[in-house]
Amino acid sequence: MNQELNPLGLKKIHHVEFYVGNAKQAEFYYRKAFGFSRVAYSGLETGNRETTSYVLRQNRVNFVLTTPLVPEHPAAEHIKQHGDGVRDIAFQVEDADHAYNEAVKRGAKGVIEPRDLTDENGSVRHAAIATYGDTIHSFYSYVAGGKATGNGNVSVASDGAATAAQQERVYAYSGAFLPGFIEQLVPGEDVGIQLVDHIVGNVELGKMNYWCDFYRDVMGFERYITFDDKDISTEYSALMSIVMSDGQHNIKFPINEPAEGKGGKSQIQEYIDFYGSAGAQHIALLCKDILHTVGKLQANGIEFLRVPDTYYEEVLDRVGPIDEDIADLQRLGILVDRDDEGYLLQIFTKPVEDRPTVFFEILQRKGCKGFGKGNFKALFVSIEEEQRRRGNL
């Protein structure tokens, strides 16, 4: 663990947890529409009297869908305020105690102090801090059942290498997901989604730099790419965005805020109005063959934003040669952009909730490290047309 580049010892996104009004029905939607498989369950049958949770997995993406069983549970208030939405962007870390203590020392607000989660399959160490809105970041580290001592701290050698004791405790939990969950296998039809590429947070006007500083100062992230209202604007609305990334560029969190002075209500402000606060706007899911993945998703009933057909008359002049047939991209509504390192293909779903809040991006990278800057204009005109239909522009 390089303390300077990765002060909290982040390894990867462990899972994304959604608080939803009806997890049983949401699970069916994500399994049938997005091709996830159910792999684990927690609820009344497992002794959980407060919530029901389903774990959905597709390759390296884990979603947890959680519904409160009692009105006193915090998830009930979360759903009342926000509708269905992302509660927890959880990380696997080298050591949850270190991650939590270091984050709090650096200015984070603690939500859950380090604790052991234990069942017959071993133990997992868990803690959590607050981020924008009512969203949290959990930290999970794996320890061998019965072998954790004291508060679960793991010593790290001065050069950052894990000690023998730490090596012994990593990946020691053998259960289906986390303690309290049982294995429950209900396969979905995989559509080719591979991993979470990035998660976008929408924050209030004037708060973008505050939260970018939070990810820099607390998490050790760096400013990766900056977009201003000249990059992302139409005649009606605008927004600004800064992409924060860990040192290895494996975890990327764009932070958006609305921009002033365009007369219309930006999509960011629409989100905040209906979500009731800052929150996670969309999750970008990486795939290997976007034509296959989007074709399957559309056949499954997923609705995507469409840009005008004139986009495809000009796109190759802008991005140059690509491997795909432009007619196939036009048929599916897939967008293309290029940077110095290659190109990407991307498409955005319409909101997947009744409130115009959470949606998904499907993308394929062919060397490109960017986020589709060349598509912003066409895409935002399409988004604004949807806002107009909702009476929110």
C-alpha cells in the first residue's frame, strides 16, 4: 500500500448499494433487464428483521438492493426523501480501521465506526464515512474468522508492505458475499457488462470544488479532467464537472454542479430538485462489445437517449476511422468520441426511476481515457428534450 498515492489503502469498488422501495421487484428488473444474476440474499429467512437485501452480480460488478422492513429504519426515510437511489459506494480496502481512522483524521465525517461482521464463514471488518448528500462510502477488509485481535487493526511495514499477519487475513471470508448473507443463485442472462468505469455525483451550485477538495484531501484523489460551462452547455442550460481519480485511475468520480446564466434548468438542478439533495447521478458500466451489450439491453426493454440522426452524418469527420460500422451505431444510438489515446463508444439510458434521477451509461473504451467530451453538445440537447417533455426545462 503506497501511503502517499493511496492514503486509505483503497483496492477497488466492492459494491454499490441502492435503497429501494421494493427490493424483490427491483431485483427482478435488474436481473431481467440488465442481465445480472442474483448471488446472495439477506432477509427475514436469514434472521434479518430490519431489511431485505439482494446481491446482484455481473462479472466484476456487484449491486446490492436493500428495502427496509420497518418504518424506523434509516432506509425508509432515505426512500421517502430521495426515491430509489444510491446509498453506499463501498470500497474494498487493505484495512478498514486504517481507512476509517485516516479518513476521519483528514476531515471526513464518520458514519459507522470500525466493527466486525461475523458469521460461520469468517469475519469482515466494516466502517463508513459520509460523502455528498446522504451518500456514504463503506470500507470493507477481510479477516479470518476468530483470528482478529483487539480492534482488528493490521500493522503495515514501514515500506508499505503488508505483514505476514495481514497477508494471512486478506480474502479469508468464504461466504457468498458478506456476513449475514446466504448464497442464493438465480442466474440472469449476461449482457456483457464487465465493471464499474465511473460513478458521477451531482452536487449543489457552488459545491463542486468543495467535494473535489474532499476527495483530494480525504481520499488522496487527484483532478483528472475538468469540464467547464463552455464544454457542457446548450442555449438553455449548462453544467461544470471535474473528474476525480485515484492515483492509478482505477476509481473515477466525476463531480457535477449546475452552471448559472443560461436561463433553463440544467439536468443537474433537475436531479437535485427531485432527489432532494446531492447524490449519485449515474453509474457508467464498462463492456467489451457495446454493440452486443446495447443490442441485448434494448431487446430487454431498456430505454436509451437518442441523438438526432444528423449526428451520424458528421461523426466520422470528427473522430476519424473506427472499427465499427456506423450504420450499426446509428441503429442502436451509440455515440463515438476520440482523444489522443484512442476512441470510446457510449450510450446513456433514460432514468430508471419514476423520478428523473438515477440512470446508467454503457461504454466501451478502445484506448480512450476521456469521457466523451465531443458528444456533450448532442447528448445534452437530447437530455433537454426529455426535460421539456417532463415540464422541467
